[in-house]
Amino acid sequence: MRISSNQITSRASAEMMQRQVDIAKYQEQITTGKRVNDPSDDPAAAGQLLGLEEATSRLEQFNRNSIAAESRLGLEETAIASASETLMRIRELALSANSGAVDDVARSAIEAELVQLSDELYNTANIRDANGDFLFSGSNVSTKPFHRQVPVNYAGSDENNHLSIGLGRQIQLGDSGADVFQRVRNGNGTFQTSMASANTGNAIVSAGSVTDLSNYSNSQFEITFTSPTTFDINDTDTGTVLQSGLNYQSGEAIEFEGHSINITGEPDTGDAFVIRPSENQDIFSMVNDFTLAMQNSPVTSAEKANQQQSFNSVLVNLDQALSHLSTKRSAVGARLNTIDSARNENEAVNIQLNQTVSDLENADLTDSVIQLQNNINSLEALQQSYARVENMSLFNFI
């Protein structure tokens, strides 16, 4: 077979160019430390690396979301703690007012402090985060949730925003103001007690408790005194008399339909006490009830009993509110723990991703150096061979 000079030149040129390309590739591997610098280096690995890069990017976004969620939930926890401290102070004032040793000067001082504490509660409920968004407005973050009025209305949303903080993990960014400040079960949490405003005796009723949940009846009842020493128990929902002619002993437990209450003091004939299921009540109304009770200056024993009953109800409701806030604060703490757990999980996934990227991308420097030197030697040999062949001519043999 005859090979023309052009073919020799073309083949030699192609071989030398390939060696130069290989030399450049291995030089780049040594410089960057990476085996795959261009998709053409390893198309399959390049495709995998692109997917891993997207996964890493998602993890970085999850971490940014975690930081944002942690900041907002941390602020909510602080706000709920602040509201709890305010309610604790209001409870202390209620205990002081209920002690019976409050004159007009002390009453005015308590009323003035109640106004200040009420302002603090509204300020806490309307707190904003670092972005200027209202913390307790649910998803309507630009809407002020509460305005001072009686009864208070919630202007925010019951829906809450969420953020993704991990693969398949989302976190609720907060609680609506309605959940935190309004949906508080009054009374003992199951039922509430009160005295009729027309009572003329000095007897008062306790908050009571549930003795038998299986026998508990979620109805409204009324205890009516037929004389200072006897009473009837009526189911006002059905209009029936449950028990009649019962003997009254001050402080003795009165049990019926799973309820247990105590009435203490001296009732008059016709005095009545109401027992009805608990309802949701907002914290601001509880404070307002205390303020209204403080504005009375009782003179008669009946008026004093009525005020004491009001103070007792305020104290019971405040205890429910404090328990409610504690539950909400615990829920926020649980979400913060979830963020920590998700962050640790993301970190473990990120380590695995980095290891996979390293296995696919990083070059074996020892092998790269050997391949570089082999290609340099090969190029030099090709260049020398080509130079000799190129100089061959029939004139050299004449």
C-alpha cells in the first residue's frame, strides 16, 4: 500500500493535536484538582454532578429558611413569655384586690396599672418581626391583628405561613393571634360558674371541677335556693328539676351530672348560681372584666360578695390563660427543636452529597501527573518522528 505525503502529514498532525489536547486536560486536572472540568470530560459524571449541585442548592435554601423560621419563632416565644409575665402581674393585682384590704387610693393605683398592663398586652399582640410583618396576623402579615375595643376583634388570618426546612419537612412560622390570645377556655376549662346579679345573700360559688367525665353532662344548670338552707338543681336546657329540697351546708361539695362545686356563705331565698359549659374568651376581655370589677365600691354584704365572685372568676380565667399561653409556648419550642433536627439532618445529607461529588469530580493527581508525562513523551516522539519523515526525499539518496 502506498501512503502519500499528505496522509502522513495529516495523521501526524492529528496525533500531535490529540496529544496537546490530552496534555492540556491533565494540566487542568492538576491545576484544579478536578477530574471533570467540562461536560465532555465525562458526560455521565457531569450529569450526575449537575443533579448533585441542584440538591446542594436546595439544602442551602433549606438552611436559609431554617434561619428565618428560627428567628421568627424565637420572637414569638419571647412575645408569649412577655404576655405571660404581664398576666402574672395582673394576677398578683387581682389577688391583692381580692384580699379585702383595698381602699380607694389602692383601688385607683391598681386601675392605673391595669391600663398600663393592658397596653402592654396589646403591644405584645401587635408586635412586628424584623421585616416589619405582624407576628400574630397569620398569613395576613401586613394587617394589624388587634385594635383596642370591647369585645376585641381579630383582623388577621387563621391561616399560617409555612417554610420548607428539609426534604419533606415544613415548619409553621407562627400562630394566629386568635389561637394565642382569643381561644382561651374560661372557667375551669370544662364549665364555668357565676352568681345571679340579683342575689341578695353573701354566698359565692367555686370554680368547681369534673368528678366523672363519663357521667358529665354538657348542659346549663342552675342552683336555686328555696330557703337559706335548701336548694334545687335545675337543668335549664331541658327545663327539668334534677334534684330538689337538698340541704345546704356552707362549703360542702354539691355533686351532680359529673360536676362538683362548693357554695360558701349565707344565701337568701331566691338566690341562684349558674353552671354552664366553658366558652372561648379572649385575654383582653379577662383584663377588662377585672377593670370593671375594680370600679365598684361595694357597701352591702351582697355587693361585696358579688365583687369577690367577680375577682374569683378573674383569677380562675387568668389561670386558664396562663396555662393556655404555656401550652402555646411549648408548641413553639417543639417547632424550634424540629428546626434543629432538620438542620442536623440537612448537614448529614450535605456531607454525603459532598462526598459523592468528591468521588465523581476529584482527580487522582498521581495518575494525572503520570498521564501528563506520558503524553508529553508521546508528543515529543511524534514530533521527532514527523521531522525525520518530513525531511525524506529522493534527492537525499542521489
